Amino acid sequence: MRFYLASAFAAAALCAGAASAFALVDTTTFTSQLIITAECKVQSASNLDFGSYGVLDTALTTTSTIAVQCTNGQTYTISLDDGSGTGTTTTRTMEFGGEDIAYTMWKDAGFTQNWGDAGGEIMTGLAGNGAVQNYTVHGQVPAQVTPTAATYQDTVTVTVTY
């Protein structure tokens, strides 16, 4: 019985050795790749909401946030159009049914730089860092003759040029 077991093990070892002697191996490589292109996106722009008031006998102020995301190192400019109201970039209007409410927007907290300066550009020479960057819009409705009770609106388009 021992003879048969020893022979069986020897034969198995020879077969295993013979099989590995005839095995072939081939290899290759591949590359993982992603091309990052220059891009900027307006991720969001919150409403410039002045709230609800009955009489416009005092100035109302509020803010909005524009969130922009650009490729790291990409320079860009943010600008606003004149809006859907009949105003201009320096004196804007929110309208309803032929009546309007005048308002203005600024890019700094001191209300000294109108967003309409330099042809509507609010910020130039900005540089992306790959993450979302937030910019504050400051707005003010000055005291003025109060129009009919309604919801007055203006639609302003934010443009990022890169």
C-alpha cells in the first residue's frame, strides 16, 4: 500500500511540475486619464428679497449670494444685466402692472460701488480655486412714493465670463 501512495504522490508532483513548466504569461499596462478643461459655472444665485412692507418711507436693505465654481487658476469676471425692469444698471426697477419700485445693487458692504459701474461688471480678475466661491450682492430700495399693493419683481441675469 505504501508503494502505491508514494508512486501516486511522485506522479502528482511530476504532473504539477510539468504543467508549470509549460505555462505562458503575458502582461500589458494601461493608463488612467482625466483631462480637466477650463470651466466656470454659476452654481446658484439667491433672490434679493426685500420682504413685505406697507409704506416705503424708509430705505430697505438686503443681500443675495452668487456662488461660482471655476477650475483652479481660471480667471473670470462676474457681471449682471440690466434686469427685466425698465431701469438701468445704476437705477433698477421692480415692476408690477405698469407701476415700479426703484432699487439699486452694490458689490461691497459700504454701498459705495454700484454694480452697474464699468458696463455692468461687478467683479473682474477673479481666480478660481476649484471650490465654490461666494460673492455678496447688496441691495437697497430707497424711500419713495409707495405704489399699489402687489408683488413687484425684476429678473436679473448673472453671467460669468472666463
